[in-house]
Amino acid sequence: MHDALIELGDLSRKLQKRDMTLPRAHNLTDRQIRVLESMAETPGKYNQESSAAIEKNKFKGITLTDTQLHRGQFYRSLVANDY
């Protein structure tokens, strides 16, 4: 989720600029959707870190007991809800 939040935070900051036009906002949003679609197949930096921690059942000294979210399903859900 951290990877997705970083991506969406960047998009949000760009969309809030005073000189933003509707066509530019549309292009940025379309681009972000493509990025999220690709993240369903390719893990981001933080997803790789969390996957390694789950394999060890520890993250920064904390024992993990919950299961991991399915990355592809999570990102596909974000994309589906963007439209």
C-alpha cells in the first residue's frame, strides 16, 4: 500500500498546482492509471521489502501473524475504482 500511496500522493500534488489545466489533469490521471496497472504485475520498492519481511515473519523486530494482501488484486481494484 505504501507504494500506491506514494504514487497517488504525487498525483495529488501535481493536480493541486494553480496552473493545472483540465487536459493536463486528464493526461496525468491516465498516466497514473497505467502506472498502477503495471504495479499489479511488478512489485514496487516497499512491496519487495514487505514481502521479504513476511517470508521471515518479522518486520523491524515485530513478529508478523497476518497474511499479505494480494498485490495484483489490490492494484487492479484501485484502477477499477478510478473510473
